[in-house]
Amino acid sequence: MANQTAASLATSSMDLSTLTVSPGDGSILRRLAGHVAELAARPGEAVKRERWTRHNDLEAGLPLIFCDPENGWNEIVTDAKMECQGELARRWEMALRKEAFWGECMGDDRVVEPTFNVGHVYTESDWGMHEKKVGGDHGGSYAWDAPLKSYDDFDKLRFPAITVDQAASEALLQTASDCLGDILKVRRRTSWWWTLGMTWTLANIRGLEQIMIDMYDEPENLKRIMDFLSRGHLAKLDFLEKNGLLFSNANDSYVGSGGFGYTRQLPQGKTPVTTRDMWGFCESQETTSVSPDMFAEFIWPYQKPIMERFGLTCYGCCEPLDQRWQTIKDVPGLRRISVSPWANPEVMGEHLGSRFIFSGKPNPAHLAVPHLHETEVRAELRKILTAAHRHGCRLELIMKDNHTLGGNPLNAVNWCRMAREEIRNIWE
């Protein structure tokens, strides 16, 4: 699932009058920003920053921990704790309160930076067709009606188009600068994608069950649509490059399905930024039940050209990659590999060694109960840590994909504490 840790979330086109912050809301935001600035100034933040850099550059070190509760944030920063009244101010308040919780309470290795990110205001069209969703409120499950019922309608598909509202984008940046610019460094950072893996889009357009059937009944048409989606994603990257809309993510940016982009192996301060200066990311969670051979035939050939655009890349999210490793392992720049709860950590540890980042993903279900079952949590952590240590891996422990914390925000804090204790037991 997409990470939403910053204030740089994509903003749809809006009336300029909504891009303001009232004096009362501004006072609240300035107070919170001042606290974040104090947290960011602590010497330990520089230490964590250097640890992430060395880790991403494949230098040996202790495993790193990152916890993003995702939908569980609603149980940490509740409506009762929110003070701002305006819609924009409340979005920014949530971002600042998350930073404060990470800095004060979480106990993981996320760096608190003295920055505040603001994205562009823009719209992005669909692929000429759009699914109809039913449900999905408050992060819950949903069903959808896929629009491409027949490949006879293939010609209705179109590449998406991005339209940036320059006036609103500048107004939004100016509002943030006026409100917070003397406390935090306000900077333009737009996350134009989470994944470039395409199979999420494919499932929305064609239907998840149907694409499984197509592998048998419509193999050439399935390859045709994958080729179309691949070319569409490459065209999007071309557009962003040509218009100077990309930003380096070789820093505190969240990259892949977990971890941060700090590295000395990608350019710093270069403009304009190209994809070669960035981390890229693909995954294919939707095809978890597909055989390795079918993945290699129908999915990977269309993801590989996208991966090759980037200087460094991440692959995978919730899908187990122990059966797909031989297919993806040789793409240039591959660095961060997701090892999901459904992958064999021993097998993945042997595959990855010290040549790739072992991005370990313990099961988020452990945090979805009122109180953690400590024995189970520690057993899973030890299994991952032992396998990665045995094979000399560059390990990070990433807790994410949480839909609930069981109503107990301390579940996230306690999980981080247990992870650190188990690291000391096995690695130190």
C-alpha cells in the first residue's frame, strides 16, 4: 500500500480561496512546527541519517527499524487531538503531529528532518476507462466493476495526462512558506507515483479474476495491454522529466515499499532531476497466485524497461519473491528487495546476502489486536533476524500495511521496542 508519511500528498485542482490558513490555525501549526524543529535538531537525527546512508550503500551495520502505522495513524492522532479547523490546516496538522510522534514516541530509526514538504496541485486523467468502486470507506475493503469487459474495446484506452495548476501550486507553496517558512524549510516535493508496477492498474481496468483467465484464454491480448501500460508509464516519466517536475528521492524520501532514500550513490543537488538520479519502484502484489513462469512471461518483460530507467531500484511489496528471484535479480541498479511475511526469510537471505537490502516485512496482523502477543511477535522477529544475520544481509525491519492498531497506539511503540531488543540479542 502507498505510504503517506509527508505533507506532499497529491492535491487535486482546487479553488485558490481554499489554499489559505486562518490566523488561529496558523498559530497551532507554528507551535507544532517549532516542536518538530526542536526534535530535528537533536544530535541523534544526524546519526540516524548516516546509518540509513551507509545501509543503502550496502555497508555493514545493525538492522534499521521503521514503523508506519498507515491507517493506524487514525488511532494515534484521533479527531479529539486535532485542533485546526480548516481543511488544509488539518492536513498539515496531521503531518506535523505524525512527525512529533515519530520523534518522541515511536522508537524506530526514522529521521525527523527540519523540513515541510508541499506538493503540486494537479490532476491526472485516467486510462480512458475507470473502475467503479463499492465500499472502501475509512481504509476498509472494497469491490469494483472493471470497465474493460472485452478486448474489442481496447482502442478506448488512452495514456493518462497530468495537468499542473501552476497558480494554485504557487499559492499553496506561498501559504506554507508564510506560515512555517521561518521555522522549517518549506520545499516543493511532489510524489507523482507510489508504484510503477502496473498490475494494480491492470486489475482495476480488466478485473483481477479476469486477468488470471486471460493468461490462458487471451495471452496475446494480455501482453498487448501490459505493453500499453508499460509505454504509458514510460510516457509519464518522459513528461515529468521534460517539464522539470521530478525531485531527488536520494534523501529522506520514502522509497519502494519501505525504507528511505539516503545514499551517496545517486546525485545530490543536480537539476534538472532525471529518473537516472532517482530510486524507482515496481511490484506485483496482484499476481501473487501466478506461477513464476507466468510472472516471467506476462509481467516482468513490461516492468523491466521501467526499472531500467532509474539509477537505483526497489522491487516487491506483499508478494513473496523467493519464487521470482531468478527472474528479477539481474536488472541493473536493483538494490532494495521486499521480503514479505509470505516469503521464506532463509531462502531470501541466501539470495540477497550482502549484495542487496533485505527489506523485511513482519506481519502487520500482530498489531491489529488490543494487546500484542509478545511471544509471537518476538518469534517472527527472531526468524527474520537470524536468517538475515546468518547470510550477512543488510537488513531493515519495516512495519507497515496496518489497517488498525487494535485501538491501542502503544502496539506500534511496543513493536519497535521488541524489534530493537531482538536486534541486540542476535546482532550485537
